[in-house]
Amino acid sequence: MRLFAAVLPPEDVTGELAAAVDELRKLPGGEGLRWTGRPGWHFTLAFYGEVDDDVVPDLSDRLERAARRSAAFALALRGGGQFGHGRVLWAGAE
């Protein structure tokens, strides 16, 4: 399975981002694109690619331990773009 580690942005951040996405949807061709809903929005921290199913439990345990050891940190939206031949939009973080 394809795996990645991510953090979920707080509601106030997704609210701001949703307002920007609403404007993007109005652009020419925007109505023909597939848009994910806010529950699917996340900040990817690491992409692992294809991972064997038997690796997932240990990886999940390690990520959980790392998350518990990590203090809260500031995160701001900075920049953005697209990949996948325009199929995926991304917002940068700082």
C-alpha cells in the first residue's frame, strides 16, 4: 500500500484555505476538476511510497512514539502550486 505521514491542519487554517480554494474553483476550467473535501486536507511530512502490509504496524507504532515526543510547532501557509499534470494542488508550509 502507498503510505505517507501527515499532520492535519486546525479548523481555522482549513477555513482560510477553503476560501482560497473557492476562488480557484471559479477560474476557467475549475469546474471540470475533481476537488477533495476539507476532511482530506493534510500536510505531508514524509512519503513512503509502496510499503508491504506487514511493515505497517511497526511503522505506525514508531510514528505514534515520535508524535508523542514532538512538541507543538508553528506552521504558516506559504506559496503553493500543482503537480501531477495539474491534477493536484498543494499549499506550502513554513
